[in-house]
Amino acid sequence: MIPFLLRRLLWFAITLLGVVTISFFLMRAVRGGPFDGERRLHPAIEANLAARYNLDWPLWRQYLQYLGPFNLRADGIGGLLVVEDEAARLAKPAREQAQGSTVRFGSNVWTFTGDIGPRPFGGVLTGDLGPSFKYRDFTVNDIIGQSLPISVALGSVALLWALVLGLTAGIGSALWRGTRVDLGLRLVATLGIALPNFVIAAFLILLFAFLVPVLPVAGWGRAEHMILPGFALGAPFAAYIARLTRTGMLEVLSQDHIRTARAKGLPEWLILLRHALKGGVLPVVSYLGPATAGILTGSLVIERLFGIPGTGSHFVNSALNRDYTLSMGVTILYTVLVYTLNTLVDLAYTLLDPRIRLEES
Amino acid sequence: MARPVRRLWWRQGLSLALLGGLLFLVLRAIGAARIERADVVFNNSTEISTLDPATVTGVPEGRILRAIFEGLTIKDPLTLEARPGMAERWEVSADGLVYTFHLRPDALWTNGDPVTAHDFVYSWKRFLDPRTAAEYAYQLWYVVGAETFSTQVGPDGAPLNGFDTVGIRALDTLTLEVRLAAPTPFFLQLTAFYPLYPVNRRNIEEAQAAFPDTWQYEWLRPERLVTNGPFVIKERRVNDRIRLVKNTRYWAADEVALNTIDALAIESYLTGLNLYLSGEVDWINLVPASLVPRLLPREDFDPTPYFGSYFYRVNTTKPHLADKRVRRALALAIDRRAITEKIVKSGQRPWYSFVPYGMEGYTAQSFARASSAQGNADGDAGDGPAQLAADQAEAVRLFAEAGYGPGARPFPTIELHYNTSETHRDIAEVVADTWKRVLGIDAKLLNQEWKVYLDTQSNLGYDVSRSAWIGDYLDPNTFLDMFVTGGENNKTGWGNAEYDALIRRSRFEVDPSARRELLEAAERILMDELPILPIYSYVTQNVVNPRLGGFPGNLLDEQFPRFWYWMDDEELAARRAALPADQTVVDAPGPREGLYSPAQMRRRAAGSGAPTNGAPE
């Protein structure tokens, strides 16, 4: 398993670098900039703004600065590394003390003098995604840090609900194959896949917020705020899971070991839960990776409709605003999520299916 | 057999732990988000870009900043005239060039420091400093030396000139002297405008010392930000809400009624409206156009004139659009009434001038119309079917005179450029349709995403482009100075020396009526040459809980939370008695006993009738 994970990690690094590089240059190639607005700026003010955000640099230099961890703000590349005694440093005026990035080793202070003027980018390699161009009071890390837990919370509710409903319906469908129950469940599932989640959401709002006002129409802050959006977000996934489960279950139920179990006289429910389900949910497990990433990040419409401050809106808005750093930040986030979740799914596979060994993959 | 069983337990344990962890996260996310409803909740429609008054330019930002900061002056919520704010009084020299502000001695920052003239010198210096990169810096360029200070930059980004070259100085702790380069009749409106709000020097410098790398954000964190307005920021969650609480140190705290206000950042108009209709929000500022007819009869939706103009820019550098007869024909042919009545529908006025409707002491100059034309007249005299037919006949005549139309040269296809939006598309369709019918012009629609659209417009890469402009302050100058030759917001390639001269002369004219005549003459030139085709004059789109008091509409659609209060049932009934007959009463949630400021309570106890909270209703 360890070599497998190491190999994955290596590919992860390569993929991420590729994604960062390509999206950085794609983003800059798009027409329009972060500071273009209805009111066009005076050229001098525009130049001041560009200088403040390093937008007046050649693109390669902006890229290196973004990637980090070097600070390229000073003249030339990099700055000076000054090593001095703590006491000597403290003797200097406060203004000079505040300059540069410092690291302490014992009584020595290492100061990198490259840093003058406004906050430099720490660089993606150091985990610093930089300041947002649009939401100027926050770093991209702040924004993701605040919005991701909300999307995760909403996504978890949606996923749990999708799993519970999807598995139950799928098993039921397989169990009563060909009956009216099966037909009904399959019809609902097809409907669930066909209807976009915002249509479901609109119906839900009309029903539970206006006709029978039991739930809030929108907002975030209380448990009941999660019910409608969670349901709407999870519905298409529930439908898909139901179909996967049904197919998987039917395939397993026709296999020899099930016949053996039946011949031994085990009760049907036990056969189903202990012997059939394990194989039957394999397609669902492999679907869970992309589904989780999709639920966590693809809730844009639902988040917008219910006014939920998750990451979803940033995916579109950051690109529309030409908020270079935020848009890069959410792209990186998405890459990390998809990659991690797919790796987890592969790991889960080995636990569920003894026929699969990671070393062979 | 033992091994697999153990593994099974381990697996079940793992999945249980995962599930538990997930549930814990969910509960924590909810727990952290739990918050009581504020006295007043309004939808600010978007996450604001920053709380730093020096670097913002947007309307949503203005709504928050007006609540937490205060400038030298504040605006009257109805008339928008300057009233004392941080300055309790001021003098203006006879030539209109020197303003002396006397600050009130009882004004405090939220950290307890007094607000002084030095604070304004510091803040305005910071505002003008090129390194601050303030987008609105030009709003203070009326001051002597300010423009040079902002725009002449050394290689290190610092200004080349010292701040002593700028006409801003503190005569003593409480006296601020500002010398202007030209008399600026709207200067006292600008001192109430958010870019000119003061910031606290200690706030910034302490953050700089404590966070050498990240002070740019750190000084603005709610727990560190020092302000001087009626409210302070208690909490701020990205894309969710800003919680404001009453500032007990505010000099007029006695006049402030509300204890808490929430500003939501909900972007969808529909969600905003849903929240309003379910009583969770008390004020929204935009509604979906398709729902306007259903909202219009309600007492809580009352569109009032808004100081904005919707128009089309014409690229005058294109050979076929360079002839002003062609542009006039295009302007005359548009069926504005179809646009205001069938598309935007909230009572916007068909408009034939650039300066919008509603500006007192100024007569908007309309372009010349068919013989019986009534300029911007109301009703059928202005844009009835007969008048439209006459105007369109005139358009055909002008078009033929310019050498186009049936039997003459064919007119090249026009691209009608707009930013992606249903309303803009519908309007463009009406315009393209009338041009086709009346003038036989083929007009193609071209929509572009916002930033690309702006880029196209700035680079004159269009034929005719949808535009809009909202005034920053109540003066025709905020519209007319856009179209001086080479102005960065001109974007039409048009220029006229006489126009430029009139605008320049108006800057130095002290006499109000002479100045008005100069501006009117300038607008007449603009409307004769028509580098822009006016379409309609804006109205506001506020939907407000009828119980919310201290919320009069005004031409700039600026609201002032300092004056807000909840009416009790009695006052609400009195207000409803004065409603026009065609308006239907709607639900007015909120405290039935009202919520009044201490000063209002005293006035009520004294029995002086309905409270006015110092704000005219």
C-alpha cells in the first residue's frame, strides 16, 4: 500500500503543478482585469493599482512570485539576507524593524530584506494562496477557510441523505424486482436524475416555505437552514445511487455464493445485508469519490438559491470578477479534493473487494 | 476465521468514526453560525470588497461605510443637503475656495481617542497617496495640489511632491482648512461621501507594528477596526453577513434607535425577495424585473426617481456613425415607451437628455425632436404614439439627408453591444427592431461577459454599446464632465472644443445661476451631437417593510441607518392613512410597540405628536 500511496503523491504533485501553471496563464489570457469597472480609472490611478498588486510585472515574474516561496518584490530577483543580533535589530527604528520577513535562530535574526511596501505573496508552495483581488480584506486562505466548512456541512447532509435514500431504494428495487414497487422506485429515480437540483429546490421552497411555512426560505445559521438545500442538493445523487445499487445488487444476487447461502437456509434479509450488499455497493463506492467532490464544490446553484455562504459561488464569481488569486485558489482546492477523494475510493475498494490489490494497480 | 472478523470490526469502527467526525463538523459549522436576528436585517446584495473607506467605490460598500464611519458632514436623508457631522460648523470664503471646518469637541473614535483635524489630514494624505491606490482619489482632486500629489510618482511608487503642496492643513486640533483649486459647489456633499471618511492613525500603525506582513487586512478586522460612526462592526462572515451594533461612543448615540443591524450578502434577487416576503429581511434594494407589475400595487414598493441614466454609447470613430444626422436618426427612432412600459416596468421615465430626471435647479436639455416636440415632457406630449410617429418620420428624413435609406446607400450592419443580462437583451431587441422597421438598418445583437464588455467599450471595439451612469453627488457635473475630450469615461471617441471650454468655465464659476447656464449649454451641445443616445432615467427599486421609519427615498438612493427606527402600530396607522388609494396594505412585521431612540422617546413623552427622529419623513 505504501508504494501505491507514494506513487500517487508524486503524480499528485505533478498534476497540481500542471493545473496551477495552466490555469494561471489561462486566467491572465482572458480579456479584462480585476480593476476594470463601470467607471474607468484615471491612467495614473490605474498604474498605482497595478503596481500595488504587481500586475505591471512581466507574466513569468508574476507566476514565480505566485508560486513562491521567493519574494520578488525588491529590485532584481530576491532581496538581501541579513543576519543580525536580536539586540542590534531592536535598536533600530520601528519602521525598519517592520521591514522584511524574519526568522529567528537563537539570538540571531535572519531578515530577508526583499519585502518592502505592501504584503508580498508567500507563494502557493508555502500554502499561501495570496490576497484576494476582489475581497480585499481577506486572503484567499481566509475565504476558503470560512466557506469550505459550510460547503462540507451542507455536502455531508446531502451525501448522507443521498446514501440513505439511494441505498434503500436500490435494495428495495432489487429485492422486489419487476414488481410495481420496483417500477415506482425506478420512475422516481429517473425523475430525480432528469430534474436539475434547482428545479427541485424551487418546488421545495414553494411547498415548505410558502404553502406550508415550516422551514426558512433561505439563509444560514440554524439546523433547519440545511434541510431544504441538503435535500435538493442530494436528490439527483440519491437517484443515481439507487440505480447503481439496483444494478449492483442484481448482479451479485445471481452469483453462486448467494445460492449457497440460500441453500444453507439463511433468512433472506441476512443474505441481503451480509452477503449481497458488500458486492452490490461496489459501483456506489467508486461513484462516491467524484460524487463527493461534486457535492462539495458543485453546489453553486443551490448555494445561490438558498443564500448559503459556501465555496460554490466563488467558483463562478471569482472568474467573472477576474479575481486571479481566488479563482486559482478554488481551482487548486478542487484539484486537491478530487485527487484525495479518488485515492480514498481506491483504498476503500481494497477493503471491500478482496479481488483487488493496490500493488497491481 | 478470527482475522477477517477482527478486520470487519476495525472497518466498522473506522466508518463509524468517519461518520461521527462528519456529524461533529456539521454540528460545529451550525453552532458557529448561530446568531440572533438583528433589529433590522437588510440585503446588501453582495459581499463588499473592503471596509477601508479610501479604496472602495461601490454602492454596497457605501451602505456599510455610512453606518460605521462619519465624515465632516452628513447628508440629509431626504434632500441630501449637507448637515453637521464630525464638523459642527464651517465657513466658506467669499470666492468659494477656502473651507474652514470646526470639528465637534465631543466626537470620539471607538477606541476613546478624540476625532481631530489631524485625523483628517492623515486620512486624506493616505487617500491621495499613490501607494494607497485609491480608485476614487480624483474625488479630492478639487483641492489645490491634490492631483499632482496623486499622479506624479517616483520610481519607488512614492509621490514626488511633499504633502505641504496640497491645500489641506490642521490649523489646530479642531480646525481643518481646505483650499480648493476651483470653487466646487458640491464640495460639502463630497465631505459626506465615503472616500473622504477619516480613518484612525493608531489603528493602522499598531497593526503595521504587530503584523508587518499582513497589516493590510489586520487593521480592518472587526476586533481591531477603529471607527467613528453610529454603528460598529461586531462580526463579519464572508459572503454571509455583517453584524452592526450601536456605537455607544457616537456623539449622537442618543438619536440612534436600533441596537443591531444585519447586512446580508445574498446575490440572487429572487432569494432576496423570498427572504423579504417571509419576513426575515426588512429591506431589499433590487427585484426581478418580471415581478415588478405584481409588486407595484403594494405599499412597500414605491419606486422613486434615481439619479441615473440608461443610454447607448455610439462609436463616433466609425465612418458610418461619424455623421451626427445618423446619430440623431438613431436616437429619434427608438421607442422608449415600449422599453419603460414593457421591459423595465417600474416607472422609469423615457428620457431625451443625459442628466437624469429630478435634479432641482437644473433643466435637463433634450435633443431636438420633431416640430411639435416637448423635450422631456410628461405623458403623451412627450412620448405618445403621435409624437413617436412624428419623431420617427423625422428620423427617416435625417437618415435620407445623410445619404442612407431606400434608393440610396445601404447602411452597414450595426452591432448592438451589451453585457450579458436579460433586461439589456430585451431592450436591445426593441431598439434593433425599431431601427429595422423605421430606418431599415440591420442591427445584430452582441452580448459579452461584464469584464470583456468593459474592455471592448474602453477600446472602442463596438458600434453602439449599452451604458449607464449613476451620479456620485447631486450635481449635473457628475454626468457632464464625463464627455470632455479624452476623458477616461468618454469611451465614444467624441470630442468638442466648445463643450470642453464650457465644462472648464463652469468649474471656475462662483455664481450658481451662471454656472447652471454653462452646464446647460454644454448639455445642449452634447444633445446636438449625440455621441450617446439617451433612453431612460432610473428609478429606485427598494422594497421596504412599511414599519421601518426614518427611511425616506432620495435621489441618490442613499440610506442612513443612523435615522432608522421601528414605528409602533399607532404611527404606522397614521402613515398608512396618508397612502394613495391605489396602494394595498401589506404585512408589516416588527415590534408592534416600535423601537425608538432615547431622544425620540423623550419627544414622544413630551407629547409632540409623531416622532421625526430629526429625519423628515
